[in-house]
Amino acid sequence: MQLIERSREASALWKALMPDLKEPEERQFVLWVRRFSDAQIERAFWRTGNKFRGGGTEPQTIHKYVTGLLLNLERETAATAQ
């Protein structure tokens, strides 16, 4: 199942890039990989890791931030495709 594999890979990437940040539940990773490309997810995770390095922010706020980044990246991708 490609969806489950991608979800696990996204989780592993989160742990590698943001070991000090609480990762979302598996369901959130599944939702992200169903809608967004691997490249978009990787870019959003990099940005998130840089912004929230060191922790101190509520996990739910970080997870919402990632979703917002992904939506913006999706819009950028759609705009450049036109």
C-alpha cells in the first residue's frame, strides 16, 4: 500500500528533521500524503523545523502551521502550472 508507506516515510522524515517536536498522530500523516506531494511535504517539514527549532510551541499549533504551509505550496504549484 503506497499510502501507508508514504505515511511512514513522512513520519520518519518528521522525526529526522524535528526530533524535538511532538509528531502528529498517524492519521494526520495519512491525510497529508493523500493530498500533497512528497516534495511539498518535505519542503513544509524543513520550514517547520527551522521555525520551531527547540520546541516550546503547542504541538497542535505546529501541526496547523504545517497544514497551512502545505496548502500554500499547493496553491503555488497550481499557479505555476497555469
